[in-house]
Amino acid sequence: MNTYAKRTIWRKENNPNIIQVIDQRRLPHELIIVDIHTCQEIVDAIKDMTVRGAPLIGATAGYGVMLACIEASKNQNSFVYFEKCINELRASRPTAINLFWAIERQLDALKEGKNWQEKIEIASKIADQIIEDDIEVCRLIGVAGLPILEKISQNKKGEVVNILTHCNAGRLGCIEWGTISSPIYQAHQNGMKVHVWVDETRPRNQGANLTAWELTQAGVPHTVIVDNAGGHLMQHGMVDVVFVGTDRTTRMGDVANKIGTYLKALAAFDNQIPFYVALPSTTIDWTIKNGLTEIPIEERSQDEVKYIYGWNGTSLEKVLLTPITSKASNYGFDVTPARLITGLMTERGICAANEEGLLSLFPEYK
């Protein structure tokens, strides 16, 4: 992992008011570090998926509020300008609850600031704290999930444990450990034989591009598969467990994750394969119960379906896949009902995917 930045977001060494991120649109072919100077650039980075993954979106939004404070302090209509920045941040991605959680955490803290300089200092401190909190939360998710892999390994008498994933809920979607990747990395570091089936995850190919890349950096054995191959692998006993992430989880245990997750859950259920969702508690939306009707599902540009990016040997190239006049639908997420989920893997342990299970770990939300 020493071949790229240890974290996915950080402050520039010689100018802490410049935020640096990995441009995830360019991976796995180019490692490009982007400097972000303004709140608008934060909004753009979230919208165009320079950064993506619920925890990283939240962390990036935290720095967006900090930059909004800095800019507002220099603007004649400072409070109007600041409110405009916050509204644009809120509108950047609708599904990931971490975005709104981070913004509200900042706004609550900023009430203590008596002037813009104090607000800048508060926002700076909170943004940094969100980063550190996420790292520890993801590490603890791995501690909770590791026994799942250890038990499978013991039952297989030390043979390879095969994990199927969808999208990217690894380090690149978080800050360091990742969510689904945290128990996998910890198992690998402990010497366990693990192998990851990596769903390509159309249309943006976060699995093929991002998960495969970071597993390569970590030295974790893996194989990229087309999205429709997962059911076949499960039918033939080639998958021991499924790990996926979530962008928003209801208090009843429904989860919204990258489009295609629901189909993996159905296949796992039919083949009696454990299906776990890894989530920091910041992705739980305690205000909603029914994921199918209450979670907003982002619809993105049809161009993401109609075109694909690939490496032509010297540069990234955009190629048309469909007839030019064909329309395409591009739902970003689907909802997996709680009844299909074996367990929710959190920083406080694993629980059943229902209200009682979640409240047993997070009683403060009763």
C-alpha cells in the first residue's frame, strides 16, 4: 500500500487550506492528485465522483463547510454566501446520508463561533476529527467482521475463503481501512488465505477499476467478474460469503447500495450464502423505516451507461457502447430489504438487520 497516498483525502502539506484527494475517475490507469481550493470545487468533486463512497463523501463535505467559512469571511454578504454554499453541498449527491450527517455536524458546532475566524477554526477542527473518527470506525468494523472469516476458514480447514463484493466500499470509498475491506485486510494481514470475487459494477465499474486496484496494492488475491456472474458462482459453491457496503440504512435494516446489490442478495439468499452489510453508524438514517419508499434513489446521466472509459495504451479514451440514438436509464442505487441480510457489521459489533438489532448496539436512538 506504500505505492500511493496512505489516505484518500488530506490537507496539503504547505497549505492546510488546500484539500488534496485522489481523482478516482482516473484509476486504475493513472494516479492523479487533485488540489481543491473552494467549496464549489468540493461540490464538483462530489458530483462528478472524483471522490465517492459514503464515508469519503461525508469527509469531503466536512472540508467543504470549512472552505465555505473561509470564503464567507471574505464576502460582503457573508451569511448569504455561506448559506448558498451549504445548499449546494447538500444538493451534490442525494442518496449518501453521510453527506448530510457531516454538514449537520459542522453546522451544529459552528453555532459556538462568535465570528468568522472562530467559525473557521471550529470547522477546521471538526473536519479533521471526521477523518480520524472514520479511520477508527472502519478499523473496528474489521474487528467485528474478522471472526466471520475466521469461522469460515476453520470450517474449510484453512482452505481459501472466497468473498464476493459489489461496488467499492474499500479504502478508496473511505479514508484508510474501508468498510467491507477492513475485515478482509485484517484477515490477510493475519495470514489467512482469502480470495475476493470483484464485481465489475457497471456502469462506472467501481469494482473493476477501484476495488481491484486497491486489492492489488494490498496484495490480496482477487478475480474480477462481470456483474451477472455472481449467481453462477454461488450456485457452484465458489462463494463463501458476500460483503457489501451501504450509502444509507434505515432503522429497520433496509440498505441502499450501488445498483445491483439487491440481485446479489437474492442470489445469496437462494443459495443459503451469508450476506453481510458493512456500515459505519453514520450511514444509518434513524428518521426513516421503509427503504423502498423513503430512500431517495439518485438517477445519473445516461452517458455513464452509453459510454465507457478505457486505457488505449497511452491515455484514457471514451467509447460509445450503444446506438447513438438509444436512450439509457441510470439508477445509481437499489434497496436491499432487511429480510435478505444475514447481519449488519458496525463499529460496535454485528447485529440482526432490524430495528431491535440496531438499537441493541445503538440504544441512544431508542
